[in-house]
Amino acid sequence: MKTVDLRSDTVTQPTPAMRAAMMAAPLGDDVFGDDPTVNALQDHIATITGKQAALFMPSGTQSNLCGILAHCQRGDEYIVGQNAHTYRFEGGGAAVFGSVQPQPLVQDVAGRMALADIAAAIKPDDMHFARTRLLCLENTWNGNVMPDGYLHEATQLARDHGLATHLDGARVFNAAVASAAPGQGAMARVREIANHFDSLSVCFSKGLGAPVGSALCGSRELIERARRLRKMAGGGLRQAGFLAAAAHHALDHHVDRLAADHGLATRLADGLKDVNGLKVRSAQTNIVFVDVATGRGPALLEFLSQNGVLATGLIGLRFVTHLDVDAAGIDHALTTIRRFFAELPAVPPAGAAAGSAVY
């Protein structure tokens, strides 16, 4: 059986139809602004998100970086969750490259910072403090959809204090597919989520299956500032239409099918719930986190790899479904995990014993 790669939805390969779209793309020089395929993609994603403009970026990290730096100046700060991607997993770029200070706050299990904590973190206009300029949120959060009520309350609080707002929407299409009202459609739901924010970053290279790329969406003025920042960060591309065509194809053909990924994640989570030694944190979209009792996480990862299943263990075991995974692959992963535990002495449920190690 072929390897079942559940490490991330970034491992997808372009489909034959996507490859054909890439090869057929008309090209220009995007630094001069004359690549027609890039321009068409930017117009398309700006329309979808309801923003005035958008800018194609090589990566989500660069898109978030340019977004934060377009909102903030040296000596400013942004409020962000302690475990948020824009703070914890992007190399400290805003601080390193922009001298923009992060103000991380504790989050609950749903990824929410308490509104009172956000309000308390906003600094007075005093020379002793960094200037608080921006609130950053994330959707989805660990595979779950951030509730609309919270998005509204948090961004309204920010606006009431004169702050701008930015969404790390790397998997916002997953959030939209999972939470769209009956008959609403994913694109309308994406716009509804985006309306809470002044800017958002959207990934094409995760669940949508493009090989490269993200977009920063916002006002024309913000995008023009970000364009300069992108050039400074080495993100000015030439005949980028090859990559933009893949992203455009993904928007046109790979959004609704995200529901299939969500279904496979549910299949995996449900199949693991009765495995002694595991605690499954079920997700609403395409990511499943699993806590492993008694420190056996590394051994399980190794066993999975030896038997053709790949996962990650940075923050507990994480399994991510995507367009290159099917039901047979999920069933193989389930069988392999069950076999690992069947060959071990009995263990207490994950997190049940006092002081037991998780992963």
C-alpha cells in the first residue's frame, strides 16, 4: 500500500487538471504588475473575501508578516494568542524584521483570548509603552471553527480602541465549508468571516491543494504597503502565473470537496475513540489531535512510519486529511494504530493517571 501521509495538508500534489491549468497559464512579469494570471487570481480572491485588493505571496508566513508590518510601524505592537501561528510558529518575523513587538495572551482550548485580557493588554498612549496597533486572530483553530460571536466581539473591542484587525485565515475555506448555513455556499461564508477583519491571509497550498502560495487581502492602501514589504522580504516573483494558475484552479474546483476531508477526519477520530491509551480531540474540519498516554507518542510515530503512515508530534500527535488521502488510507492508519496498542501491555487512558506524560 502507498504511504498514507497525514503530516499536513501541505503535502498534496497538484492534480492532473491543476497541472494542465498551470501549463496553459498566460504569463508576464509580476514585479512589473503585468502577469495576467497573477492579476486575475488577486482580483478573484479579493472579490471572494470582500476586500478591495489582494496580493499573491509565496507563503502564508510571508503573507502574515507583510500584513502585520503593513498595519504596524517600528515600536508598535500586536496582540496575539500565546499559541497562535503568527506568534509561535513564524520565527518571530514581525519582531525580527519589523521591530514590531508581539503581546501574547493566554488562550482557552478553543483558541480564544479573554476579552478582558485583550482590553487590559492595550497600552495607553505613553512613551514608556509600545503602541498597541493590531489584534491578530486565527481561523480555523487546531481544526475547529472560531465562533462568529467571538470574532464579532473581539474585533469590535479592537475597533473601539482604535486597533486594526488581521486574521490568519490559512484554513479559512475549511472553516467556511464546515460552518456555512444550509444553502449559503462556502464563498459567501468566507466573506462573512472576512467581514470581521481589516485584513486576512488565505492559504492555497494547504487544503485547497495548490503547490505554492497564499494571498493577503485588504484595502488598496494596505496592499500597496504590503507590496513594498513583499519586495523587501524577497517575495517579488517574475513569471508567477504558473503558481497563480494552480491557486485559481483550486479556488474554482477544490473548495466544496473540503467536506470530504472533514468526513475522513471524523472517520479517523471516531475510529480511535475506543483505543485504550489514546485521548482524541475531535476536530470540526480536517485536523485530528491525539494525546498518547505514558510517553508512548514517539514510539507510536516510529511504528506508524515503519508501516506506511506519517504523522507529526510537535504538539501532540496530529493527523491531517487532504485530497491525497482516501478512506482506505484512513482505515490503514486505524488498523496500524490499533495494532501498536494491541502489542503493548495495558495502559491507562491518556491523561487519566496523575502525572502521566502526554506525548
